[in-house]
Amino acid sequence: MARNEPDVAARVVMEPQEPFSSSEREAVYRAIFERRDVRRNFLPTPIPDAVLTRLLNAAHHAGSVGFMQPWDFVIVRKPSTKRAVKQLFNKTNGAAALRYKKPRADLYRTLKLEGIEESSVNLCVTCSRQRGGPHVLGRSTVRDTDLYSTCCAIQNLWLAARAEGIGVGWVSILSHAALKQVLGIPRPVKVLAYLCLGYVSEFSAKPDLEAAGWRARLPVQELVHYEAWGNRVEGKGRRQGCELPKSIQEPVTRAKRG
């Protein structure tokens, strides 16, 4: 996508309009299937404020239980702050490596698991669990729906970023308690994600962990149950393990599309 295009979000009409065209629908699926957890190949190109605003607005339009909108976003650009967060990662990652035995431990140490200092922008996404008051519609029986809602906002941002040609990486190997001290986040607020955002030279054809041999993607057919858990057959005449419709199968993606 050209980075000097008009603001697409400003042209979006919020009222429901005509059905998606086939090209629009394909673009949505392309963003989903080509989304990557990016930790490398970041370029020094800064993310324009207008583009970052679009991404945050996409996140803010996620669904949330009771319309509580529990998310906040801490934007980090200063090298000194990134350096402090990188130090937290190094400490936690060193301890994490000790949990594995050879040869898994050797493979773990070769993995690049963050792009904190290389990325243009770091973004901490939080969840304010008291937002909306003591009685949030739809949350009385499942308290963690605020956390689920915030994860929906993160995925919205991730897909919008992919459409903008921006890579996103989730740094999960961090002490959130220590991170809150670095960023001055109040005690009642929960950290959900620390993300690295930036333009990249290329998007990988496969997820990094799959390409490295850490894990393989499970076939979606093995994860679908009909009417009750463990029932792999849908109706009469449907064989166990049969092919799912192509519309919900992941297509073959091409490398270096961005």
C-alpha cells in the first residue's frame, strides 16, 4: 500500500451499505491469512501519525461485552523507554530458556522473539477492569469477558496494520509487574499486550515458529466438532475427517507480499 494514500478510514461510511464485493472480501481474508507475528525485518521508516491513528481507531472499534471498551493504549517511541523494556525482556527470556532441555533449549536460544528496539513504535495495550462500573451488561457470569474484548481490539489493530504494510510483534516474554513500573501504569489496570509496530522489508510466507520447526499448524479439520464435543461427523452421510469447504481453509500465501 502506498504510504501517501488518502486517509481510507476518513472515507468509510459508518452506516451499513452494500454487501462486500468479491475483491473486498478477498482482501479481508488475505489480511487474516498473511498476518504474522513480526520480530525482524523492521525498517527505519517512521509510522506517520495519521496511519497510527487509523490503527488505534480500528482497535477501538472492536466489539466489547456491555460496550465497556476496557482498553487503553500506551504509545512508546523514546529509545530510553524501549531500552528499559528490552532489559526486562532479556532478564525474563534468560529464565525462560532454562525451562527447556536439549535440543529444544538450543533451538529456543536461536529464536528471535522480539523487535523492541528495532521497531518504530512500541504499543502497550491495557485493560481497565473497573470500566463501566460494577454491573456491566453481559459480564455477570463470565468476568473475564473484558480481557477477551481487549484481545479483540488487539486483533483488529493487527489486521489493520497488515493491510497498511506494517508488521506487528507481540512480546509476551515480559514481567507485566515490572513493565507497569517502567510505563507508570496504575496498579488496578491490567497489561494485556506489549506490541512492536513498524514497516518491514518483507512478510514471511510462514509464521516464524513454524518455519523454525518449533511447531506446525494444526489442520482445522481436527478442531471442528458437530453439535457436541468429539463428534466429527455432521449429519448422515458425512464421513469423519472429511474436507471442510475451501472458503474456511487457509490458502497458500506468497512470500514478500506487503
